Amino acid sequence: MRALANKLTNLRSGFGLPLALLTGVVLQSCGGDKAGSSQASGVAEDAAAAVYVPPGQHDELYSFLSGGFNGQVSVYGIPSGRLLKVIPVFTQQAENGYGYNEETKPMLMTSHGFVPWDDLHHPKLSRTDGMADGRWLFANGNNTPRVARVDLKTFETVEIMEIPNSAGNHCSPYPTNNNEYILAGTRFSVPIDMEKGGMGDASLDEYEEKFRGSISFIKVDKDNGDMELDFQVLVPGFDYDLANGGKGPSEDWVFFTTYNTERAGTLKELGASQNDKDYLAAINWKLAAKYAAEGKAHEMPANYYHNKLDHGTHTAKSTIKKTVRYLLPEECPGMMYLIPAPKSPHGIDVDPTGEYMVVNGKLASSLPVFSFSKMQKAIENKDFDGEVNGIPVFKYESVLYGEVKEPGLGPLHTEFDNKGNGYSTMFVSSEVVKWNVKDLKVLDRMPVYYSPGHLMIPGGDTKDPYGKYMVVMNKITKDRYLPTGPELLHSAQLIDISGDKMRMLLDFPTLAEPHYAQAIVADKVAPNSVKFYKLDENTHPEAVKSEKDVKVTRQGRTVKVNMTSIRSHFAPDNIEGVQVGDTVIFHVTNLEQDWDVPHGFAVMGANNAETLIMPGATQSLRWVPKQAGVYPFYCTDFCSALHQEMQGYVRVSPRGSNVPIKFSTGKPKPVPPAQASVN
Amino acid sequence: MSVYLRVIMIAAALSLGLLFLFPMWKIYLQAPQYPEGLELHIWVNKLGGSSESVLQNFNILNHYIGMEKIHPDSFAELRYMPYIVIAFMVTGVLVGLLGNRKLVLVWVLLLAVAGAVGILDFYLWLYKFGTNLDPTAPIKVPGMTYIPPLFGSKQLLNFHALSLPSWGALGIFLGLVLGGLVYILSKKSVKPQLA
């Protein structure tokens, strides 16, 4: 019977598509003249059909776009461009209580205290055999150096690791092909105090002598994803910009772009743009790990936080780490090399075969492509041109495969399809350029609106890209959407790359500022998605799993309310005996065991957010009432037909009052005459 | 009675074992906001469903209309029915071993009566749950009762309820059919011997 219903639904959607197309045509013919600009002309004719996902049907891919200065990750469906979720990572989210409730506050703790915001640039999916496996998403916090892990079973941030000896964790997080390590490089070099640990003091005139960079090697547990900072490599005091791992023949290597090899400490705009060439740093991570394991590592004091969510209690816990191990490149021969690269390079991208490393020199007129096999040969032949801090520098020509001539202006990033082509964003000339990796010839160009930063092909940074779509993320949108005052959203543009020529399909506004993004076919993530938490597995110490066990208890000036929520009431919903100035902690357990039935909890006057409790979980909200009165609390997520009735009262008496603690839910029911009692 | 018929009789008795492997009856509920559906499975010895927490979810929905909570402990039947089934299985096997035609008939008739009583009992429960509603319930529709269908489908407010026997009930059906077959066939096979 259900099969029949499904057939009917399919039949209906079969009719729906031509109808929608027809509507699209009509709309286009009406509005065509008015829009009439160059913007419409670049759009593929059948674009509407290519991105149309009928109501009730699912997208082909999940995409994870970083939120930049909102500190979150936005999840969009591809090809529809529909927003599926916003995952708070480094930023408090009043919407669900992340970073506001007692369980998630520790997640945002750092050695600087509670840091409720960060600048999230690069999401990276975890990998198995060099391919995205859909288990976790790693992301960097740029401002107060941190690396986070999001669990893709729950789409929740489950771990945040602070990175010591780093400042501006931009060059991060880059997983090796089996997540052996997540690499995180510092953008700003800083003076590092090897004796006391952490950032040291130095005059700003001493940049050249005292400032150092660091590259962190974070170990990832194969089974549960837990991170551990294994060691750091202390590198010359450049700015480390971006990185990418090798694959295939180059899979033991990770490549980092650097700028400010001039080591200017001020007006870097000019100071860091003097050298004609900066460096691409190549690090053999396997060798580094071997050196670290074989006792080449030194140890220095440190002070950094490691915050982890416990699955059972659904509570984050902070651990403070006090030491860090480090390697010095000058003591580790063969571990690190420098390749001269055009002035102030930005992105470094390794093609799917692992042979070609593309350096996107944002100020350069050509796009250099380096060869991994030539690099191996140059190492063999010691084809060096001096060294920096004991690190050998290759001759440019001995490692260069060739250059893409006149690719466009301001190349920033490159990704690859599965047919041997590279696609590069040109920030200044506002276009995407397709070129062939073998012969380095430009094949196609497409204008984008405007000033693209990163671009993303699903799996475009792995050994087997999904060469159907490309998402280009633009920094400037100006006239692209209805104006919304001075602050405009950035945009993503979806481009079909399955044919010889690129075809523009869709653009959609994006939250805050997406830098990089990742995407993965839905089948790798959707089947594992958790529907609700099992109440039986909830080990939160303050959980109550039955309405019989709810309680309100006073300990000094703290009042603990262990309560439950279920459609459509709280237990208890009448509370008395709280006094002005008490710290009240509501520990709310959502007793529901069904999909999509969160209950929210908010109380009047709380200097806090609400908290949104998923079925089976317990969350705690702290509240200090400042005035006497009777305060309502209520469920904030429309949960049921009687959601509006899902509310209660807390009576707050003046300090020192003799109103005793008392709580209840409902009044004893009179037994209806001539009927059996009902429960 | 031939060996074949005795074997079939024993098979009839053992087919009741299906009751311990599968639910007897299933009630399917569908509503716009429950595209995945809710299934209540009635076993000979327990209540189950499409998910572990299906009873809680049934009860949450039902409490709005004042229906009593469904709880396995409320049904004494779930405690003693398994013994009745086991008794039928044991006696059925014995009847098969003895090969007594009259006992076959008695066994089949008793099983039929037990099955009928079971269905009647099931209906009475449905009736009780569907009509014994809390007068203080938030949702009261004048004249509305919520007796789920015994067999077939019915619209109950936003829910489309469908009630069907499941594989476990097939065990009883097989017991009756195979037992009946043994009774009828054994008559034919007896005749030539007498003639």
C-alpha cells in the first residue's frame, strides 16, 4: 500500500518538473528585458532544470561552507543551494544555547579564558585512503588559534583544540590521507619563549631575530576522531598562508605557501612584497613523525586547552595541557625544503595524481606548476640554491614543471576535476579559468560576480574529484541581489563543469564570509545521521529520566532544578522557594524519543540565551533572578499542538524570605463518577 | 494414520511457533507529519513496534484525546498467552505422534475457539481504549471515539490507521489449515483399508 503511495508521489513529481520549467520560461520572458544585463547572458539555458530539486526530494551532495567571521559552518544542499543547517563551532549561538548553556560553555574555553567568537576559514573533511569519508569535518579558528572537529553523525562540534605557539591559525587544518595528522600552520610569526613556553616578549624591532612560526601536527584517533597535539615544527619567521597535502607518489608530503620572507614587522602590505620570490615549503610529514618518535623532539612548557564533548553526558570538558614537543628543521635533515615561488603566493593545490603542485601567486602574472618527481630528483642531486635557517632552498627551474601563461589577474586558489583540468579563481579579474594540467593551456574562462576567493569542486582536493559541479565563493556581491543596506551577504555560484565549457547554473547568498568549502555525496553522510539521542544512554549526572524523579533542591545559594520536558508540559511546572540572588540551574531532560521533537527552554530576565534540548539529552541553563516576582518559563520550539501551553512559573521571593522549596506538576485529578480511574 | 499425515500434524503444531518469531497483529498509523509511519506490533507475549520507543510515542499522541496509556503490564494476556500457545504446540505434537483422528479434530476445534476468543479479546481492548477517554483531555471532539480498526483501515482525526494480521497470525492459520487437512485426508486414507 505504501509502495502505491510512493508511486503516486513519483508520478506527481514527474508532472511537477515540466510545470516548473514552464513557469521558469514565462518568468524569464517577462523579466528578461528588465534584467537584460550581461549577468543573465552567462546563465546556462537549462540551468533551472539542472538545479531544481523538487519539494520533498533530497540534494545530491552536502556542502560545508565556512562562515568566516561568523565562526560557524553553513551546510548547503547541492545543486539546489538550499541552506540545510548552520553549525556553531567557534561562536556562541543563542539560537540553540551553544556556548551559553553549562554543557557547551567549556567548548569555547582557551588559555585566554572564554573566547566566544572566532574567524573560521577552512573546513576539511576527514579522509580514508585519500578520499573524504563523511565521518568528521575539521575547521580552523584563525584569530585565537584553534582546530575544531564536527561529528557528521550529529552535525555538532564535538572537540576544539587550542594551538600553542601560533598566532593566526590560517594555514590550517590540513588532513593527511588517512587523518594520520591534521596540520596547522601559523599565519603570524611571534616571539616564542622556549624557556617559559608560549608567546614571549620582544621589541617589535627584533622581528628578524626573535620571531618564529610553528606548524602543528595533530594526531587523530582512527576510531573516535579524538585529537592530540603530537608535536610542532618551529619554522622561520615567515607568514604561513595555506597548505595542502600530497597524494599518490607525494602522499608523505605537505606543502605550505609562505609570504613575508622579508620578515617585515610593519606595513607588511609593502614590507612583505619586496622579494620577487617567496617560498613554497615542503614538509615530509612521515619523516617528521619518525624524527619525533625517535627522540629528536625537544619539549617546552605550554598552556593550552583541549575541549571535548562526552557522548554520554553530552557535556564538554576542558583539559589544560602543560607541555608541547617540538622539532627544529635544522636538526632534521630531509624533513623540510623551500621552493622559490612567485611573490606572496596564496593557495597551494596538489592535483589528483599527486605529481603537480600549483602555486597561486596572487601578485604574479603566471601560474607556476611544480613537479613532485623533479623535486625528488633535485633532492637526490642536491640541486640547491643556498638555505634559510638550515633549510635547503631549491633552484626554481629545477623543480618547476611549467607555467600557465596569462591565466588572469590575482590567482588565489585552484581545484581539479577528474579529467586532468585545473580551475583557478582570479580575484582581481573576477573570473574562473579552466586550464589543462598537462599542457598548461587555458581552455575556458567564466566571469563570476565578483572577486572570487576560494572555489570548491567536491573532492577537488582529493585523488578522485567528483567532476560535475564547482562552487565559487565571491567576496563582493553589490548589485547581485536586492539591496540590504551597507552590509551585503557574500555569494556562492554553482557552475556545471561536466562538459568542455563551464556553464553557470545558480548563485545564492551565503552567511558571513565563506572562505573554503568542502562537499561530499549525500550517501556518505545521510544514512549515518542520528535522529535522536537514546535516553537510556544519557549519563548526564543531572538527568532525570522519569517525571517521578524530578526535584528542586537548595544547596546554600544555589537552587538546582532537575526537570523534564515532554509534549506538552514541563515537570515540574510550578516552582517556589527561589530567592532573589540565588543561582538557579535548570537541568532540563527532554524525555522524547522521537525524531524532530526538540524542546526549548527560556526563562524571563535570564542574562543568557535559551537552550534547545534534543530528544534524550539534558541541558542546563543558569539563571540569577534579580527581582522578586513570579517568572514564567516556556518551551521555545513549536513542539506540538499544545506547545503554547507548554509553560510554567517560578516564584522568586525576596532574599531571606521563609517560602520553602516546593514544586509540582498538575493538581491531583478528581476521579470522574462512574468511570474507572484514568492513570 | 499414515506417517505423512502425522508429520503434517506435527508441522501444524510447530507452526504455532511462528507466534514467538513474529508479531500476531500490526497497527500502522500514518499522518502528514509522520511520513515514516508509526507501527504498533502485538506479539503473543509483548508489545513492540517500528522503533524501541514506539509505545511512548503512541501514548504521547493519545494523551491529547485522553486515551489511557498503553503499557505492557496492563495486559495479563501477554503473560499467560505464551503458555496457551506452548500447550497447543505440545498437545499438537502428541496428537501427531498418537495419530488419533478424533484428537486431531478436538485440537483443531480448540485452536479455532482459542483464536476466536483471542480476536474477540483484542477487539474488546481496542473498544476500551477507543472509548474510555479522560473527560479532562485537551482535545475533545463531541461524539468522537477512537476505536482503532480490528481489520482494515480507518481515519482517526489526522491519523490514518491500518490494522492487519502479521506473520505470527499465519502460525495459527497454518495450525488450523494443516490440522484440518490432516483430519480430512486421514478419513480418505482410512476407507480403502476398511473396504
